[in-house]
Amino acid sequence: MSESPVLTHRDGAVLTVTLNLPDRRNPISDPAMVDALCEVLEAADRDASIHVAILTGAGSAFSSGGDLNAMRPDAGGLRASLPAQTRRNYRAGIQRLPLLFQAIELPVIAAVNGPAIGAGLDLACMCDLRIAGESARFAESFVKLGLVSGDGGAWLLPRIIGFSKASQLSLTGETIGAGEALRIGLVGDVVPDADLMTVARAQADAIAANPPHATRMTKRLLRAAQTAELSQILEMAGAMQALAHATADHDEAITAFFDRRPPHFKGD
């Protein structure tokens, strides 16, 4: 591969991650794409000086999901001649992505710049926030290919838009536009295509301006609360609050409030 399947650009505390297979509409089923995206996000999560990431696609699509050419028999993609090997391919490949997004504490904003289809929609759902350009389109379209979501869509989508609407999109495979995605809560904002990255960056800056330890712990609590009992979340929140109270950034926030000035957070 002549170019990296994932490009990164660091500007201050914000990392922009771009899926970089525009001639193929940025499929995420390729092992090289999965490896590169996992490597980039794992490294960013380890770097405390990165406060937030923006994920987008090069060219006219966010992600077309799976590469249909690679789904042909003996094409060397996820599908193998032995079903047990196909299962292993999914576990060692694309299924690493939802597990990674669930595990990292770095907030990730999806800037959906065009179609997000199948696994591409699931990828957007793995992110913490979603902003769509007006040309964005969304489809949980696996059923139209005689497949199911192999990368967690049945877990992700209902938690964002509710069971009934997720069932409708999954069982019909229909495509919806950005306006409908906003109406059902799939995305938080729809903006002109030309303004997408500007708006995503403004959202990222608003997140990055907050104390990074508190931001990351807030994300961890929100993710854990998707499956944990209230008592478990309260216990987790108490422990995290003890850590937060001990940070210099918390002291700075209190001092700045009483001094009637903007706080200056350093990640301490």
C-alpha cells in the first residue's frame, strides 16, 4: 500500500484522524485499516497531552463499511472457506474496533462527511459524539447483503437511537439522510458540508478546554454506565471523584471561580 490507510494531524490538544482510502470510499474491513486505526487511537489514548480526537474520512465518504470485493468467496477477506476461520477473522480483525472504542478514555468525535454505510455507520456509533455534513447518509444495511452486523451494530445502535428505531433501520436496511439522523438522535448536529470540520474542531476545542483528567474519567463513567448497575457506577464515581478532587486542575477551577477569571488548566 503506497499510502497509509489512516492519516493523522495534531494541532494542540486535538488529534484529527482521517480514513485514507478515498478511491474505495474508506472501507474499514481491511486488516491494514483496522491495524492502523487501532494503533493510532491506542497511542493517542496513552498520550495525556491529547485531549480529544476527530475521526473523519478522506474524499466524499466517511466509510462505505466492508469492502464488497473482499466478500467474494476466496477473495482473501474476512470470509474464509472454513466458517470457523471466518469467525476468527472477525475476532482478530474488525471486531477489535468496537472493543477499542469502548476501552479508551480519549473522547472521539465522528465528523461524518458523507455516506456512513454498514460498518461505516457502526464506526460512527463507536464514537462518543457525531456531527454530520448535509451530504451525510446513513444505513445499517447488512440485511440487504444477507448478513448481520459483525462489528457490534446490534449493541451500539439501540443505545443511541433506541430499540424500535434501531430495529427499523437494521431490519429494512434503509438509508436515511442527515436530517432524519438528527431527528432520531443518531447525530447531534447537521451542518453545511463546508463547515463540518470547523464545527467539529469547535466542539473538540470545547472538550479540550476542560481539565483532561476529569474529561477522560467522565467518558469512562458514561461508557461503563451503558452496562453497569447504578450501585457499581456510584462506587466507580466515588473513586474517580476522589482522584479528581486531588488534581491541581480542580483547585485551579475553584480558585478561578472565586477570583472571577477564566481557569488555566495544565493537566495536573
